[in-house]
Amino acid sequence: MTTLDTLRPQTVHVPLGDRAYDVLIGEGLLANAGALIAERLGRRRALVVTDDVVAGLHLPALMESLAAAGIGATHIVLPEGEATKSPERLLETVDAILDAGLERNDIVIALGGGVIGDLAGFAAAVARRGMPFVQVPTTLLSQVDSSVGGKTGINTRHGKNLVGAFHQPALVLSDLGVLATLSERHRRAGYAEIVKIGLLGDVDFFDRLEALGPRVFTDGLQEAIATAVAAKAEIVVADEREAGRRALLNLGHTFAHAVERCAGYDGRVVHGEAVGLGLALAFRFSQTLGLCPGQDTVRVERHLAAVGLPTTFGALPVTFDAPSIIAAMAQDKKVKDGIVRFVLVNRIGDAFVSDGVAPEALRDFLTAEGLATP
């Protein structure tokens, strides 16, 4: 991998027929967002959806860019945080679309991380029975994961992303420059979705990431993002609605979503941290089941720790117990016929979906991981 300074913006094309779109990855895209949107979608009106943290950092630049390109735009600013992915905020966003007088061919623009992208995308999916939307992801996590693939949704008291729709964006603008405003914590969290791609199906990619270690954030980030996005796009095109292969992208997520739900979505554990832990757990669980060799598990744990991601429940500032984790898993949207689906691994780069995990095996594993069983 070369350094960021030597790389030009890259384009990953997502070929979905009449819903095909491009993901642009590079520097300076926010300042040119208006021109890029107008070039591809025309000079329509738009509503920008963002949160109160991102608004102070990036909203003026985006609004100026839209105005310069002749795109009339208004905006709505929502509270930052996972709690914003709620039915109440969804209706507030849909009302903002309708209050602005936007028509079916106008544009919803999501400026923010995964929370804003998921919420704004869902609002675009249901407002006027479907409107085009543009993703302008401002976190590493959203640039490599939630902005690509068309999954949108909100949370309910039953769990995460249980209400939503598949609604592909019309364009994704991933500006590497905005990542400079991220905390180290959120950079590390975003990386979990990058390394996941290597672990589930691209051992050569994992080898390169492992060799870079923490230097990936300075010496190889653009190429790493582009590789992860291209891999995800290939899977999405093959299985857009997660009927088969796309489920592999949930590696680590059955554990991660349960951790997030038990933590209460209150910011003590962010999504990428839960995914990092989930990846380590998926490998250890696979090893416990006699599938994955121990040396692969050790490699994964060492790499995750090297980039600052948690690998044990004890590394998180929350106390968990086995029954609560198991109950949260039972509400996961991937449950089928009452059976929790896991993505397990035979080795690094070789993942598969399993519906055959015995409940007692999961309970025994979580107990071995140090979780209480009241």
C-alpha cells in the first residue's frame, strides 16, 4: 500500500442495474460535493440531514458547495448519538422533507456517521414512497460500512435495526479529509469494519493490514477503505437483500449487536468497539467448536489489540452476563425460525453462516469467557 499523499480519489462502482451508483473516496470531496451531485443527479432541491456535532464541523462547507452548484438546500440538525435512530426522529426527518416541499425526485443528503446515514436513508425510502439520497459519511466506520449497500433503518426497544428498508444511495462521497476531526477512539472503531473484510474472505488483505498494524491510519487508509468498499460492493451486488452470501458481512455482529443492546446504546460502547470484540469472539467460538485453528485466533486477537480494539468482555466499561447476551441475540434480525445465526470461521479468510449452533454450546462459551450465569 502506498501513502495517502500519493493517491488520487478512487471510484468504486456498485453495478445494480438502474440503481447503480459510485462510491468516491479521496480528499476534498466535501468542498466539491455540490458539483459532484449536480453532475450525476442534476440540480434538484435537497434536504441535508446531520447531527449537532457534525453540523458544527462540516455543514457550512457542504451548504456552500450545494449553493455554488445551484442546488437549493435546507437542513435539519438532530442530536448526536445512537438514540437518534428512533421512530420519533424518523418522523421528524420525514416531516422536514415534506415541510421543505421536496418532490419525489429531489434529494435527501445524509451528512454524518452511520446513525445519520441509516436514519436519513430510511426517511428517503419512505418519504413520498421513495426518494433518491446521497451519503456523505463523516466517520471511518460509515465510510467503509453503513454508507454502502443500501441498508437503512432505526432501532426500537426490541433491538437494533429491526425496522428499516433496503434503499440504495444514488451516490456516496467519502472525503478522507473529514476523518481528521475524528477522535482516535472512533478511528479505531471504524477500522473494525475494514479488518472484517480480510477475516471473512480475503486473507491477502488481512496479511497486508497485519503488516501495517497501527500505521494503516497514516500509510494505507485510502487503499484500505477502497479495498473494503469494493469487497462489500461485490457481495452486495451478488446478494442485495441478504438471502445468502451477504450474511457473511455479519461476521462478529451477532455478538456485537447483543453487546450494544446490553450496554444500552448510551455511548459507553460504540459500534466498532463491539464489532472488534465480536470478531475476537467469533474466532474463539469457532475454535471452541473445533473449526478454527488456535494460531489463527491468536493472530486475530493480537492484531485487534495492536490497533486498540477490545478483544474481551472485560475490556469494556460495562458488566455483562450470559443470559442477557443470549436474550439479546434472540431478538437479532438474523434469527430464523427461532435459531440464532452465527458467522463462524474455518480459518482467516474463510467464513461461513451456521444455523446449527447448540444453545448449550453458546452458554458454555460465554461462561468460559467470564460472563456470569445467574
